[in-house]
Amino acid sequence: MDRDVEGQQRTGAGISEWRGGNAERPDLLEIYRQVLTECDMAFFRCRVLLDDEGRPVDYLFLETNPRFEEFTGLANADGKTGLELVPDLESHWIELYGRVALTGGPVRLQEGSAAVDRWWEVHAFRVGEPEDLEVAAFFRDLTESHKAEKEKRELARALETERARLMRVFDKAPAAIATLSGPEHRFEMANPIYRQLVGHRELLGKTAREAFPELADEGFFELLDNVYASGEAYVGRGIRVPLQPEPDAEPVERYLDFVYTPLFGPNEEVTGIFAHAVDVTEHKLALKELARAHDETERRVEERTRRLSSLNAELMRLNDELESFTYSVSHDLRAPLRGIDGFTQVLQEDYGHQLDETALSYLERVRAGASRIGSIIDSLLSLSRLQRSELKRVPLNLTRKARETIERLRQEEPDRVVDVRIEPGVTASGDSDMLRVVLENLLGNAWKFTRKAHEPTIEFGVEEVDGQHRYFVRDTGAGFEGQFAHKLFLPFQRLHAQHEFEGTGIGLATVQRVIERHGGKIWAEGEPGKGAAFYFTLGDD
């Protein structure tokens, strides 16, 4: 008889005997078949195959029910081995069924097979005689539930990872953050900055009203109530908040930028509030101090403006008086000067033959002094007029004005040979009469101080330095000590003796006034015996 048939008969007989010991009831085998066919669990019976050393190496399927193919995807398994059906079958299945066949101990477990991508709940037990090495197994497909459970675990891990990340962000955030739940606004979480801001008081589990009794009359609880009831966020900027750092301490004023944002549940109902606050106290105090300083500055400016206005009025009055005095003095001085000059001239002409050379020299020096005083008076009057006259800026050709000045100097001293180099096309914006005075003084000085030079040279031109036009007059004349350059522009300050080079000491002071009125500046460079250079700007760039 075929071994499978024998096994089936023995199994059928065993069931028959178990049911009542009546081996004559053939319908029990049919019932057995029907149970296996209709059962919602997969079933198979197999014989474990051993090697020469008695170790399980495979198993042969003897019988399967319809659910077996449905659960495993393996068709026509009867009469085939596990490795025939699934070449990459995991060894633990062979070891499992081998252990049941050899020991007779049943096994119930949940196990997966990567080879067929399934996960089962298996109940395996030995059937027949021990030497038959037969194993029967019922199993249920847990693949979908296992995948769902696996996905659930992975989701839980992902959620925990995300929660941990959010908690790190929550704790390390540079702002004060807290969450409150329910209509009573009970604290659930508060990060370290929030706890530090409110004085490290007990928060978690307490309502906002319990945690901050000092804010009862400040309107904050009403704000929270409104956010919870309306579901709309509230934003506050620079809000004053009196907080108590300690229970018995005086409240300390802090200024906060804060946002109360409603938190929603799965049905879009408000479940709590997210509080976000930034301490802007230092910024607010700095703004207050800045405003106070601004007000104080404005007050001082107004006060100084009034004082300057008063001083300016006084200065204008003094200038008027000075101008009147200048004209008066000039008028009063000119009459005696004319008398001195006239009488000395009469002495020279009518009585010169009676005087010796020393007396005549004295008379000449008196006349020269009177003439020089007259020149000084004229220069002072000119300086006074320049300071008070209205400045009218117009486009000017400085090259032409420089050439006109040099031509007049050549006519006054036709025997002098001077190399004069005037750059063509030099233009500027300024007052025509005032800049004529500037060029006459600067070029006149260059002409005068090159009188003793071996090869006298005078240059006039313009150069661009740092985007600004810088005009210059250079010469190879007597020069001066550079450390005394600042004295050149002071009235009556001279760096050369009168007998060396004539002059009143007013010209460069006049030039400086003109340049400053144009918004520019003037300076000089020089070296004794090697000449001088005067540079000026006009503030028109």
C-alpha cells in the first residue's frame, strides 16, 4: 500500500477512534476532508527528510488544503519538497518542522518568510508514529496585520524622532515658548527661556491665573479667553508686563513682543493656546533713552539756535559798527597821510638842496611809509567789502583771468623774463570779482617772490584728486619754511622782511576769506629757496 494512503488511513482511523472508537464509520474521513477544505486556516501535512546523519534537510508535502495555496501562493504542492517549491527557503522552517517531527513537541509561533514575503501564525504538531516523521500544521496569514503593525511601529518611531527633534527646537528656541490647554489655560509645556523670563516659578499643571496672580488686573487673562473663544491669534508689540521674580518681591516691568495662537483638535475645535514671547525690554528702554536724548538734543539745538541768532544779530551789529569804524578811520587817516606826503614832497622839492643825503633819505622813508599805510587802508577796505558783498556763482574761465593778470604784471615790469605756464581750459563756478582778487593775489605773489630766482617759473592749473578739482599756483621763487605755512593767511603776518619783498600782509588773508565763502579751502606748501605752491578748492564738485 502507498505510504501516503497508509498515513491517511491511519490518520482517519485515529480521528475515528478519538471520536468514539468506531472504526466502522467511513463518513468521519469525509468529514475530516470537508473540515480541512472549508477551514479558514491553511493546512498541510508533510514528512521531514533527514540526511545520513539524521539531520533534517527538507520536507515533503503530503497533503494541503485550498487555503494553503491561497495563503502561500504555492500551487500543486502535494508530492513536492519545500526546496523544490521555494529554492531560497529559509533554513529555520526546515529546522522547525524537523524539531517537531523528531521530538514530538508541538510549536505555536508567529514567523515570517522573506522568500515568499509572508508572515504567519503557525501551529505545528507531529502526527502518526514517531518513525513516520510526519508533521501537520495549521497557519493563519498575518501578513497584512504584521505590515500594519510594522508600519505602526515605524510611524511611532518616526513620530518619536520628530517629537524629540521638536522638543530640542522647543528647548533651544531663542524665544519664550509655552503651550496651554483647555479653556482654563493650563500649562502643558514651557521652555527654559519662558521659565527664566517669568522667574522660574511653578508652571506645569497650573492655570495661567494660578501661575500669574500679579497679572489679574492687566488684561492678559481676558486676551487668552478671547483667543480661545474666537480661534483667532493675538499679536502684541512692546507690551508692558509687570512680573514678580519672587513671590514676595516687587513686580519688575518687562516689555514683550508676544503672539497667542490657538491650537486646534481633530475636529477643528480649539483645544489650547500656543504662547510665543520675545523680551524686548532692553530695546524698549534704549528707544526711550534715545527719545529722551533726542528731545534733549532738540531742546539744546533750539537753545543754541536762539543764542546763535542772538549772537549773529550782535555780530552783524558789530560788523556794521566795524565797517563804519573802518571807513571812519580810513577817512580820518587819509587826510593826515596826504598832509605828510604833501609836506615831505614840498621839503624835497623846495628845500632838498639844503639837506644832506641822510635827511633826504629820512624824507623818502617817511613818504614810503605813508604810501604803505595808504595801501594797507585800501586793503582793509577791500577785505571789508569782500566779506559783506553778495556771492554770485557763475561759470568762469579761470585760464583767461590768469592770462589777463600775468599780462598786466608783464606791462608793469617789461624787463623781467619769467616762464609762465597757464593750463588751457581751466573753468570753475564762482563769483567773478572775488576769484579775480584770488588770482591777482596768488599770481602777484608768485611774480613778486620769483624776482630773485635764477630761472623763475610760474604755473597755474587744475588737477583732480579723489574726485575733487584742486586748483594750484606754483613758483620757483623764495619759498618759505613749511612749519610757518599757517601764518601766511593771518592778517599782517609776513614771512619775509619788507626790504626783501614789499607787501601789506593782507592779500592772502583776503584770498582765504574768498575761498571759504565759496565753500572751499586753501593751503600752502613751500621750501626756502625752492619755491612755493598754493592749492585751493571751491566747493563746487
